[in-house]
Amino acid sequence: MPSSPSGPGPRTGPQGPGGRPPGYRDSRGGQGDNPGRGYPDSPGRGNRDRPGRGYTDQPGRGYSDQPGRGNETQPGRGNGDRPGRGYTDSPGRGNDTQPGRRYAGAPGRGNGDSPGRATADQPGRGYPGQRGYPGQRRRGYPGQPGRGLADQPGHGNGDDARRGYADGGGNGNGNGNQPGRGDGGRPGPRRGVRPGRRRRDGRRRRLRDRRGFRIAAVVLAVFLCLVGWSVGGALTAPGGGTTAERLAEWARDHYLGPVVTLGEWLTYQAPKVGGKPSFSLTGPSAAVTKSKRLKAKEALLFKPPHRLSSPAGTPLPDEGKWRVLVTVHGVPAIFGTYLRPDRVHTSYVSGIASINPQLVKFQLHPGSEDPGPGNWGAAPAIAPGSRRGLLATFNGGFKISTSDGGFYLNGITRGALTPGVASVVYYRDGHIAIGVWHHGGLRMTSSVVGVRQNLHLIVVNSQVPSSVDSNVETSWGATLGGAYYVWRSGIGVTKAGRIIFVYGPALDVRTLAGLLQRAGCVSAMQLDINPDWMSFMYYSPRRHPSDPTPLNLLQDQLQPPDRYYVGGNRDFTAVYAR
């Protein structure tokens, strides 16, 4: 019977039990393996081989050879050439291989290559050329699942259920790598996540994968390399000095002075109160082999100075008593003694040296870093071959940039020689003068070979000015931890012309000035401060006059005796026999 275009007609033909067509056996309303409303061999709304609602050549609800809602060859509401709810190899609304609502050649919600709502291999809502394929933002494409598949149900595939695609988000499917609703080439927005905040696999991007972080890391690496190269050069440069000293010098030269001051403040330990010195104030004295007939004026230079009274009160054995450190031709040239600085810090000792300018010559040496390289006509170290007759060495002043003045040696100047600043002036004949630049005859002449300026006088006309108590840090140098009582050094001249050098721990500016005044100075100035920068060494010829043995005046000074044999990074003064 021909089919009706509008729907199935009344059933004719044989009837089975319960009024059902023949073939409904072994299953309720159907047969052995495939229950449904069908014919023998294949139950359902189709024929023996394929259930459905169509037939081979024409879509509709009938067939050519058998009455009912299908035929023997092609079930469903369509056939191999026409769309419907089934197709050539798949029954009804799905089959064992590729279920869907369309067939292989026509668009719809699934086809032979890209099924509809779920397949064993490639689920989705579209296929190539239609809704959802690579290159177009749709709801699925080949190779990427959509709303479910054979292994992992849901809105994605077996690895990561999403509505995304391999490379970006959009209204597509989801696979194991990239969520979203887009196609294979264009990313789209994802639910609840701002673009760029998460990786395409749904995880948050690691910091090191971000471009800005990589650029910052490269810049930081280059910066650290440059800093390391600079610091390494400072640590290995000739000139001696401790590691801490060299690092501090490097930092101050690179605008990190406040960092150095902070570090010093954090590590500063205030001097203890009371106690006794850790070493004896009695030391060996050099042998005096000759006595000189002295005139009254010469006696002030050549005779031992008077014993100094102790600022701490009752003196300890040999405290303030002068001993001979070195001689020139058997005549005492440099005397030394020890004094405790005050009645509070009684466990600390300052070293004092008294030098006879009639027997010695003073030479100014540049430092390897301050003032630095130049055609100075003098070396930053006392090398072998230049040590014969060496008697003593002592430190210079502040870094030139913070000294309030300048440095001059053999025609070359660093900084600026400033009028009114305390100065040590070195003359061609080997003697020195201490005073104020451009006052009392201290000015540049042809006989001047060197000038070292540093701050202001702390003893003026044998008096200690009140300025030593004012603005201690800003006027007299940044100290460790901003403390007043630290290692300090100073140099002065007596009325008779003796040169006095004083240095030691637990000193403030007034205490230093008081020690210089006590030793007889009429004019005096502060030199360097803090333990890394100061030292006084005297040299004993013993059996090797061309290579004398250096000795520290203070046993607890930080710098080693051979400091200037190795080389100084700051300027210093060497004292030679005439």
C-alpha cells in the first residue's frame, strides 16, 4: 500500500497476539535482541534489518515493499540521500557506531564524521562545514568533543569537560586541553574567568610564564651581574684593607652611604663602662745608644716629654710614661705612651706618639681608591726597596668627598683646597705644618708638595673650642651607629714643634681634643674615625734595615702591622729618618 504524505494509514496485513504485527516476539512489543515496534529480525519502527521511520529512496513514513512505517532496507524517516531522523548505517535516533539526528551528507546536528550530541569518538553539535568546526566559532568540531562522549559524559571530553576547544574559548566544545566555547583558531571568553588570567588548560598561569616577569628577571640578572663585577673589583683591587672596609668604601662610592651607616648602627656596640685594660701599659723601649749635647731649645725636641697625667684618675703602672719607639742614629726620634681617655671608659686605652721633626721627614702617600689613581709621584704602598729608614706610618683623613676640603700632591689636586679648613701641609724639606688653610702663612707656595685637608681644628691656641660639642655627626663625621664614642684619630703640633698623633677607641671629639691638648698641642685636627680606617705603626730595623719589621702601637687596633706594605686604599703619611 502506498504511504500517505501526511502520516501512516490504517494498518493492514496480518496481526499478531494482542493486535500487534507479526515479528513482535521474544521481547515485549518486539523481538529477540531489539525490542520495539518492528518486524521480524529487527524490532522497532522499521524493517528486519534497520528499524526506523523511512525507507530507501523516499523520505516519509512508509516503504515500497512492506506496509508499516519502514522498509526492509533503510529504516527511519529518511534514507541514504535525504535527511531525516536516521541514516544509512544508523537506526532511529542513534546506532551502535555513530548516532545522531542526521546522516552523512547533509547538515544538521550530526553526521557520519561528526555526530550530534554524543558519539563514541567525536561528540558535538556539528561537523565540518556547519555549526562548529575549526575556523568558525560554533558548538563543536571534528577532533574536539562537545557535550559528552563515550568515555566522559558531560560538557566536554574524557580529559577535561568544558565547552571549549583546543586553542581558545567560545561557543564550541571542550576537550582535554582547553576549555571554552570557541573554535580551533580563535579563543573566546570563558565562564567566570577574565581573559589572560588562566592558562588554556584551565589552570592559573605560573608567575615565571608571564612575559613581564621574564623581562624583569632578565633586567635583574643583568643588574646583579654588573653589581657583582663592581664589588668583585673593589674586593680584589690592590691596596689592602679588610673585607668590611672595602665593601663600605665601595658602597659609599656608589651612593649607598646611608646603607653603610644603617649597617654600622645595627652592629654598633656601645663601649662598656668601668673595668681595666686588657693589656699591660708597659712596653719595650728602643735602645738609646747616643746622647746629644743639647741647647735649651733643642732639649724640648730631643729630651723625653714629661709624663702625662691620666684623665682616668690614678694612673696604672707606666700609664702616661713615655718610652722610645724608634731612634735615628741612636737618638730617640719617636716616643710613645698610653692613656685611658676618661673616668668612665676605664678599660680602653689610647695610643699617643710624639715625633721629633728634626730627625724625621714626612711623606704624603695617595690611597689606591681615595684619592685614587693618578700621576702622584708617590705609591699607595711602601714597596720593597723603599723601606730603608722607614720609622712610622699613620692614617690620613676622611674620604676627600666628605672632608670639607681637598687633597694635593705633586701638582695634582682632588677635590678643592678650601680656605678655613684644617690642613696638614707637607713641605719639600720633609717637615709639616698643621693649621688653617690661608691662615698663619699656610698657603700654596713652591715649597709645598702636599696638602691634606680635613674638617676644622679641634685645638686652637692650646684650647678646645666649644664647636667640638656641636653637631657631632654632621660636623665631625658619621660614626658607627651615630654614636659619639668610637675609634678616632687626630694630629697636632706642640709649641716646640713636636708632632703628636693620638688614636684609640671610645673617644668622642672632645675627649680626642683633650688628649691632644694634654700632650701639649697648640693646634690640632681630627683625622679619620671608625676602627677600619685608623692605625699607627712604627718600624724596628733589627737585623734588616732595608726591610724593617712593622709593629702596632695599640695592640687592639684592627689594621695589621703590614697594612702599608701591602698598600692602602686611603691616603696615609710615612715617616722616614733624615
